[in-house]
Amino acid sequence: MSEIGQFSLLLAFLVCWYTVFAAIMGARRNSPELIASAYRGVWSFFFLLTIASGALMYLLAVRDLNVEYVARYTSSNLPMFYAIPAFWAGNAGSLVLWVWILSGYSALMVWRHRITDTPLVPYAAAVLMLVGSFFMTLIIFLFQTDASMTPQMVRDPFYRVMQAVLGVSGGGLHPTCNPFWRLPFTPAEGLGLNPQLQNPGMMFHPPTLYLGYVGMAIPFAFGMAALVSGQADNQWLILTRRWTITAWFFLSLGNILGGWWAYVTLGWGGYWAWDPVENAAFIPWLLATAFLHSVMIQEKRGMLKIWNMVLIIAAFGMTIFGTYLTRSGIISSVHAFARNEAFNLAFLLFMATSVMAATFLLITRVDLLKSEHQLDSLLSRESAFLFNNVVFVGAAFVVLFGTLFPLFSQVFRGVQVSVGVMWFNAILWPLWAALLILTGVGPLIAWRRADAANLRRNFLYPVAFGLLVAVGLALFGMRSGYALGFAGICAFVLATIVQEFYRGTKARMAISKETIPVAMTHLVSRQNRRYGGYLIHLGIVIIAVGITASSLFQREADLTLRRGERKPFQGYAFQYLSFRQFAEPNRDVHAATLQVFRHDALMRTAEVVKEDYYAEQMRWTKAKILYTLKEDVYLTLGSFSEDGSTVTINVKLNPLVSWIWIGGAVLIAGTVVAMWPDKREREHRRRTALRGSRAERRRPEAAARA
Amino acid sequence: MFSASVIIVLTIGVGLFITYPLLTRFRSAKSGEDSRTSDLMVRRDQLFHDIRELEFDYRMGKLSEEDYAELLTQLKTEAAEVLSALEEAERTPSEKPHEPLRAAPRDADIEVLVAAARQARAARLRQGPEPAKRITCPSCNAANPLEAQFCMKCGALLAAETKGNP
């Protein structure tokens, strides 16, 4: 099976390069045959990578420990549920997943636009395949000389040839990122999967994030295609709108799932730590969000065309950078992976080349991107969008700087010093506040220029409501300036959204004489992009409330309890009941049972555990979380005496954390509404399909005539 | 053995699949005229959408009256241009108009626009080519160009066999 996987990769590599050339030649010569062949190349690429991925899944499922990747990330006692996700536990598999997703997106893209008659599609396909070819090169050709091997130990015919051609000396050739590489011997047992990864989140979080990362490649490819072909009007934006928001959907979902996963499994009571790899996922999200907003200005007013190109190049560059940061281990993090110089060099070269090539293209074609309008006034929706973009990009830069700071400090001072959570929070909170305010202002303010009447009409009630909430909370005893400020802003934004829905419904009822529920439904379904966007804003506001409360008002205590003892903390009480130790197939479990009381009434009986994993030789603390809408009780087992007579329990009270996940759900729902194909698009697609089938029908006639 | 046969089948299959369009007299599913019409239709739909949204924005108080009037005129002018260009494309005999101009815009304004465009077209059709080259719609008896697949007035399917294949 590993031979099939390995061969599929090799064949896919060839197909990939063929497609690049066929697509470019086809588009340049306007040859439908070559273009059709290139499209088939894209589909074959996807097909071959699907076979390779299937082969890898099979090898993981049957635990073929002779395969190095399988031996490194699984063990014979690892549950099947985690054996398959071990696919993306290491570098090699992650890269395969990356290209597989890229090939899937490309195949879908070509399928959707196969009869859209524009050179943008073949050029975009060529760009996507170029990106794919880089990752294929890494997987297949990146190697190191393994001193512990002899040249005779290389059994794979492809690598035997490669070894002979390159004349590797001082050991055997060992590909660095190839998951199908077979060891010269079969180990008795695999190393197993890091217990942190043995969580249902492992199933969903990495693939979701990759779907987001890789999805940004499609708007990038179309942007480049627009520059190369010289068709730099709004068509590329219209063609890629759905793809961009899809990528954004997955990036958001990936980030939210990542936060939730960290919260549930890492056991330190938080959901975000400004870890380099988290940042690596967050920076593209910031840039993609900026892009989503600024394309609206280009569509509506023909402005910001160069800016949009810059943004998509940056966003794509950052997704590659994110992949690099995640996979290279260049900055130590909880996600740390082994470092490898050749891998680093290849990635840096690719990033540099692609960003430079894209920038060069942009500079040479800049005359195609003339703005059609000027900014009329600082008080207008255009400038609100512009501010929004500036803040988003600024935030992205801050996060990037903070992420890379350890590298800078290593260069200048010789040690990696990271800037820490405080630094990020201190610098970023004004930016978040500004973004939240713009969330409320942007959708309401007038296009072109806003006058006093417009401002009064749109902002009177929301501002009043925001002030009211802030003053009310202050009267109820809230003393934190940050909290009051953010609460006021969130209330303001909330009021703008409610007001939009209210006025929109009223306007619809006036125009088409509908009843309230019908008008509401039509409001959302007829203008799904706009009202889906408002739902997303609502989700953001809810998340902001959760983040503000939980980061300002967390309370924490370590309680050391003898068996039967009960200690109070902040209106709760914790009683230690019993202790047990037992063995699972792949780990020992130490578990203490507690009773949690709230205002002296029993709330819940909970068990907190520490686990010792055999194969991985790691001790792991699992968090027990009692969720409520008001606050989470976050329990971990700190330490315990061998006989279980005393235990130390770490208790954290995290206010409003549940609202972060609720807000996340609202955001995701809003994105689905905004992504839903509206009537126009369905109509257009129907028409395109019709045209395609008619051309299909004509084909035999044409052949007969010829 | 199993792996070897899978590998051989894969190579041959993928090779044939990719080269098929090059080896046979493959005809692409596209044609230039069609795409021009389709682009115009996309633009038209976009404009109708913009007009509707503009009116909505105005009613929600997000636009001053002068801006509303000015933008509306701009959009309507462009919409009228697109509509007449579409009509032009439909009259060009090289490619058949498979989609009538009815795009179901909701607001009265747009209806008026479309109605005006239709009248203009009908007038031109009346003084157009001789009636022998027309096909009568089975459901509403309107005259349609020979190439039409759908009735331009009511949208009904025009039976393909009655006009014979070219």
C-alpha cells in the first residue's frame, strides 16, 4: 500500500507540472483543447492525491509500523479514533493534507467555472498548481543523509535512483517529509500520539484550519490571474467571492475550535495564549477579514483596487507563513515540531519567491488598477471601511511582530525572548476597541458623505444605549475602566444591529406590504450577504463580551483537601470524596472525585484526573469544566499523595466563557447565511449549466461535420 | 503484485484521461458570443440589485436625497445601456439567445425599465427581417427568431424539432 501512495505522489507531481504548462499555453493560445486537458490535469491531481491520502489512512489504520510515519505517530494500542487523525500529527502527513486540500479546492474551482469563458480560470488553475508543485517537491524531494543508515538500506526504487544520481555519501538517503517512507526494520512498537492530540478536537481543528489556510490560495490565484491576463476589472472579485468567504468561514471555525480545544484540554484555564502557532492562524484571519471588507468598496465604488491585490497577496503569504511556522518549529511553542534546516530554507525561498513574483506582477500591472472614484469625505462609509482595513492590517502587523520577536531577540541578543501575553493585550486592546466601534459605525454611516441629519438619525439611539449600559454597570458596582468601556461599545454595536434589523423590516413592510415575520425572513434571504454580515457582527460582539469578562474577572485558587474535607471559595464549596487509580489500554489514570456546591446546594459531583501515557511517556492533566452561562468552574487535579489521602485541586472561575462559544456559533451561522447562494447566483449558475449542456449536445454534431 | 497492477492502471488511466481532449476532435463547451451575453446578464443583474439596494439604503436613511438621485440616475443610465447591448447581442444571428430578457426584478422602477426596453425591441423586431424566418410560440403565439429556444415573450420552451437542426 505504501508503494501505491508513493507512486501516486510521483505521478501527481508530474501531472501537476503538466497542468501548469498546459493551462498557461492553453490560455495564451486560446486553445480549448489544451485548456480542457489542463482542467482534466487538475481533476487527476486531486484524484491521485486522494489515492495517496487513502493509502496513508489505510497504513495508519492497520498500524503498519514498518512505515516510519506510522511508527512515529501511532502505537498498536492507540484507539482507532485517533489513529486516522494521526494523518496530520506530523510534518509529512500535514504537507500531504495541505496539497490534498489544495487539489480538492482546485478541482472544485475548475469544475464550477469549467464553462466560464475567461482566461482567468486557466491562469488561476496554473497558479494553484504552481503552489501545489512546491509542496509536492517538499514531500518527494526533500531529503537528508541519514548516518545511521547504509545506502543498501534504501529499498524504494525511486529513492535508490535518486541516491545513485546524487551520489549521497556518509549514510543512506532519507526523505524528510515523505509519509510513505519505509524503515529498514520493523519496530516492535510505535512511539504513539502525543496525549494532547488525543482529543476529539484533533479530528476537526487541524483539517478545518487547513481548509481555511489553503482556501485563501483561490482568491490569490484569481488575483494573480487577473494581473497576468490583464483582465483586472471586478470579475476576479465576483468569481472569488464565494471562495474567499468559504476560506474565511474555515479560518474562523478553525480559530474558534482551536480556542475551545485549548480551553478543554490544555488545562491552564484559558483559550488563547498568543502562542506563535495560534498567531499563525490568526494573522491570515485578520488579513482575510480586511480583504472581505475592502472588496465591497471595490465592487460598489471601484476604489481600493491596488489595496485589494496587496491584501490578498499578504493574506496568502501569511497562510504559507502560518503553515511554515506551524511545521518548522522555528519558534518554540506548544505545537513545537522538530527543526530541519533544509525544510526551513525551502519554505523561506518559496515564500520569498511567491511574494516577490506577485509584487512584481502587481507593480508592472498597476496601471490596470486605477481607482474610479475619490474619497469624498472622512465621514463616510468608504472611509469607515478604510479605517477598518487600516486597523485590521495594523493588528496583523502587531501580532506578526510579537510572534517573530523571539527571532529578532535571538539575532540581536542571542536568546529567544518572547513578548508574552501581557504585551499583546496591552498593545492590541485599543485596536480591538476601534474595530468594535467601526463594526457599529460602518454599516450605518452614509456612502460618500454623512451629514448631521444622517448621523443623528442613525446613531442617536445606539450611542444613548451604549452610554446607558456603561453608566448602569458603573452604578451596579463595576469599577474596571476597561470593562465599562468595552461593555459600552458592545452595547452600542448591539443596538446598531438591532436598529438595522428593525428599520430594514419596516422598510420592507412599507415597500411590499408584508407582515412582520415575512418581512424579516425576506430581509435576510433577499439581502443575505448584508444581513449575514450583521449576524457575523453580532457573533463578534458576543465573543468580545465573553473575552472581556473572562480576561478581566477570572478568579483562581489552589485548594488542598484531605479526604472528606470541604473548603469554600467565592460562593462555591469543594468537598473531596474519594480517590481511585486504574489502567486503560494505553495509560494509567489517577482520579479524585469531588462534590461542588454552589451557595451550599450540591451543584455537581465531578471527577478530576491525571493520566500517565505509556508509549508517549507523558503525564497529562485533564480539565473538568462545569459550564454555566454565568461562569465556568474549571477544575484540574494539581497534585495528590500516592495513597490518595490528600489532593490539591486548582479551581478557576471563568466568567462568561460560554458566551465565546455561543458567539462563535452565531458567527458561523451568520457566515452560512452570507455564503448562501442568492437568487441571482442560482439563476446565473442555472444559465451556465444550461449553456454547458447545450454545447455538450452540439459536440457530436460538430464532430460529425468535421 | 496488487500494488504493481494498481500503479499500471493508474498511470494509463490518468494519462488517457488527461490527453483525451488533445487526441480527439474535442470541442469545448464555450463560445465567445455566449460569454459576452452572459457577462452582460451578470452585469444587468448586478445593476438591478444595486438599484434595489440603493432604494433600500435611501429608505433606511443612509443616503442624502441628492446622492440618491444622482446615484440612481447613474445606475439607471448604465442599466439602460446594458439592456440595449443585451438586446443587440440577442439580435446578432451568430449565437442564439437562450435566455429572454425577463430577469424578474421586483421593483416597479426596474419593471418600467425592462418594459421600455422590451417595447423598443418589439418595435425593432416589427421592422426586422422577413416573417418567414420566425418561429411562433405554441403557448402565446408570439413571433420569435428562428434560433430561439425559449419564447422571448412568455419564456415557454420552443419545441426543437419544429425548427429543424442546422
